[in-house]
Amino acid sequence: MPAVLEIIIRVAEILTIIAGSSYILLIFFIMTPVPARFGLFTDMALECLILLGKTAGVVGLAAGLLLFFSPAAVKALGQKANICFDTEPVFNGLDTVCVDVDAIIMKYSCIFGLVGMAVSAALIIISVVNFLGTSASLGGRM
């Protein structure tokens, strides 16, 4: 039974990647407004973020579809990447423990969890409101 549950979880993760990437592409290709003239550097930064979002959506969608339809190809790509790039120092650095930070997060875990959940909920609400064509700004018209 645990093997079946693991397969269901993997499929759900892959479908979430595909759905999230599709949503990002939909937002950035259809719903992204042309930025107003804020200034040269602000316009360049907004255009860069839009391009970065489009790229992330395409890469995420391709990776999700590849994972869903051909997991063996992804595993082979990962093995080739492990040969070409030494990833061990990166992962060893991520595995190190920072006692001060971990102690604070564990001591106030409910607060950190609620803040993270509130930020995530706010971002989801803003994206849904923007997707529906209404203004998410405080002074905007509905």
C-alpha cells in the first residue's frame, strides 16, 4: 500500500508543476499589462521580470511534461549532469545547520508558519483577482 501512495503523491507533484507552470504562462502571456512609464530602469526591471516569468513557465511546463511522460529520460539527464557538474559541495552547504536561526524558527514555529501561510494566501488572492480582470491595487476600480 505505501508504494501506491508514493506513486499517487509523485503524480500529484508532477501535475502541480504542470498546472503551476501553465498558470504562470497564462498570466504572463495573456494577462500581463504593458507597464506604464515609470522610468527607464523601472521599465527595464519590469520587462526583465516578465521575461523571467515567461522563461520559468516554459521551463517548468517542459520539465513537468517530461517528468510525467518520460521519467527515465529525466533520470538519465540527472545522471549526466552529475558527471558534468560536481553538485556535492552545494548540497553539503545546504545541509549545514545554523543553530541560531534554527533555534529561533523552532521556538516560534507557529508564528513563522502563520506568516508564511498569510503571505502565500495573499499572493494567491492577488493573482486570482488579477486573473479575473479586476484591479488588485488599493485604489483600483472593480
